[in-house]
Amino acid sequence: MRRGALVDLLPRGSADDSEPAQATPEPLVTEFSFVLPRGYLDDAGTVHREGVMRLATARDELIPLRDDRVRENPAYLTVVLLARVITRIGTVGDIHAGVVENLFAADLAFLQDLYRRVNTEGHTRAAVTCPACEHRFAVDVSGGRLGE
């Protein structure tokens, strides 16, 4: 009998089972809701604060490098990249560079940090420590009302 056949006869989970037990993988989250600190002010004067950002693909990071605006000014990469991955801000569904250009500086900084977190860490939580009692806990940095 070949060795593989013997392994096939052993019940799973026995002491002779050389394969480690596999944990159930967490589902892949590809979209992240957020609440802007200030909000996007559209041409009609409406403020939009809630939005959605999706995970970036390799294409999202490569295509802006061919953009003439980015070639002229490398700092513009942030604008083009965020315009590709933000799918909605309030009722505005057509997110383009012009929308991102008109965000308040605080909102742009917030979205840059959110982009970095979701694309490197895969979530919007940050580990923090209370300065008074030194208790450690996680907070969701994607925004929301104070106290939530």
C-alpha cells in the first residue's frame, strides 16, 4: 500500500494527522463606510458627510502614475487615487478629482489616513490606551457621532 493511501484511511483529527487544523477565514471586506469630519459642500450648498471607500486594486495605484496632472505635481496623486476608490459621498455618486479637490483639508487628511488603514491593515480600527487608567481598547476611526 502506498503511503498516501494509508494517510487517506486515517480519520481526520487523529494524533497521526500531520495537517494542522484550518481556521475558518474571515470574510473579505472590500467596502468601508466613513463619516467626514467636515463634509463635502456641493454646488447647491448641501453638505455630504457619509460615504463609502472600497479597497484599492493594483490598477488603482498604477493608472494615476500615467496621469499628466500627477506627472506635473506628484502631490496630486492623492487626489486622483482617492477619486478612484471613493464610491460615494452622501448622495454624490460620481466621485472624480474635482470633488476630491474641493474637500476641506481636514476631510482630505481623514481620507488619506482611512485609505492607508484599509489598504494596509484591512480594517478601520486603531488600538488606543486610556491615558488615565492605561486600559487598552480599539476604536473605529472611520467616523461617526461622538461617543459611538
